[in-house]
Amino acid sequence: MKKGILSTAGNTPLVELTRLFAGQQFRLFAKLEQFNTGGSAKDRPAFHIIQRGIETGVIRPDTVVIESSSGNMGIGLAQACAYYKLQFICVVDPKITAQNINLLKAFNADVDMVREPDPETGEFLPARIRRVKELVQLFENSFWPDQYSNPDNPAAHYCTMGEIATELQGKIDYLFCAVSTCGTLRGCAEYKRDHQLRTRIIAVDAAGSVIFGGFKGRRLIPGHGAAIVPALYAEQLADESLKITDLESVIGCYRLVLEEAILAGGSSGAIVTAIDHYAERIGPGANCVAIFPDRGERYLDTIYSEEWTRKHFGDALYQWRTAAKTKTLAAATL
């Protein structure tokens, strides 16, 4: 029997997907992080960081926890802080969805909105971090989890790779992992190194992100890619990296729904597209694992909204979706 809601994080299902790439000679397994209690992979580091802070005395009953987040990490921290009766201030920007704001408030978090981007970079992330530092100075007893550089972030994801390796008895030929803070990537890579796994790790980045180089550009999907290179990043973490556009990510999400009935977030869709691009390079009989970071209900007003997708992508996505649905129904009829 588990004790307390935070103890339910981790041990998420590893499910074989048999329809998405039917006809390919490799096997694909999805690590469904949406089954974490708060709905995303970020629950792991959020809970771990808060628990470690309490154990070490850095966090006391009157401590104010302050963090910058585009959504999932904030929700994980909000739940952890609600459990321990801690005040939590989440610094967000206008890209956050209304649903995520409501979830934060439901867990009694205080939402601090940064409305202007950083004047030098034009990005919200530096502005959010600057606001966190300002708030930390305002409260005598405050704690900044700093998901972007805190080693407890990848330490929590070390267990993710351990769970996968246990289920597949160490035979993980390819791991596809989306990147933002690089916590998941680093944790999995360190497990691979420590256990001498022969896994090839493919980092799935966003077009417009600078994590793996290139020019900074507009990104619509929060939590995928980054405008700055995170402190947790290191060159040797990934064997290869692929950049996926917002449109490709959304199409990947719709493919997951149509072919596997999985409603997931934008970075999961990016991983689906990345595997599609990489498929010809995967040998027969290989075990491939995709870590799907979160659930899709948080994107009903964006990724899964016809109004939002038409606004950003015109008729291209609508036409693809109509054709894909028609093809799926025809196949089912046969």
C-alpha cells in the first residue's frame, strides 16, 4: 500500500504500440508519463525536489517555493506544495494555457504573470527567471527549485530509464526523448552510462530551439525546446538530435489519436514525427522506446482546437486531418 498521493509518481505504464508504425520491422514501446498523478513527467522532479528540500532542511513549514514554469512543472510543484501545506508562487507568461492556470489555482498556487518578454532576447523565459529572482529576494525564507540546473531534476528521471530497462530486460536499442530543461534526457543518459546499455538516444528538439544549436525562432508549443541552452545540457547526452516543427508536432498528436487512441501533448507528437523521420535507419527487430511526457487534455484549447490550429497553420492541418480520418475509416470498413 502506498502512503500519500506523492508516492504514486513513477512506475508509469510501458505500452507496445502496434498500429502507429504497422509494417515496420521494429517494435515501438511508449512510456506513458501522463499516468503520473499530476499528469506529466514533470511530477517526478517536482515531487523529488520538494521532498529532498524537506529532508535536507532547505524547505521548512514557512518556506515560500517560487519557480518559473510553462505549465507541467508548475502543476507538479503546486500539487507537492499543496500536500506539504507550503506556499507556492508560479511565474508564468502569456503562452500558458487557461486550463493550466486553473489547475495551478486549484492546487492553491499563486500565479505571477510576466507579460513582457526579455528586451534583449525577445523571449519570455529570461524574463520569467528574472522575476523569480526578484521574488526570492522579497521573501526572507524562500526556495527556488530551479528546474533548469538542479541535479535533482535528472536524478528523478534516472528512475524513468530504470523502469524501462527493467521491463525490457535492458534491451533498449533506441530511446526517443523530447527536450526542454534536459532533465529527462540527462537522467536517462546517466542511467545508460552507469549500466552500460547499448541504447542510442535520440533527442527530439523543437524547430526554433537553441539547445542543439541553430537560430532561435518562434515556438508555439510550451515545454518543448528552449530559447536558452539549459545548464543541465551536455553534448554527450544524446547520440543524435532531430528538430521538429510545430505543425509536425501537432500532426504527430493527431496520428496518436487516430491510430492508437492516445491523447497526448505536443512534445509527444514531435516524438512520433521524429520516429517517422528516423524509421528507415532502425534495424529489424530493434526495440524502440518513446517517452510521452504528458496528457492531451491540457491542450484542448490549442493543439486539439480547430480554431487555434486554423489560426496558426491555416487549412493545411485541417486538410491533413480530414484525409487521415477518411483513410482510417476506409481501412476499418475493409
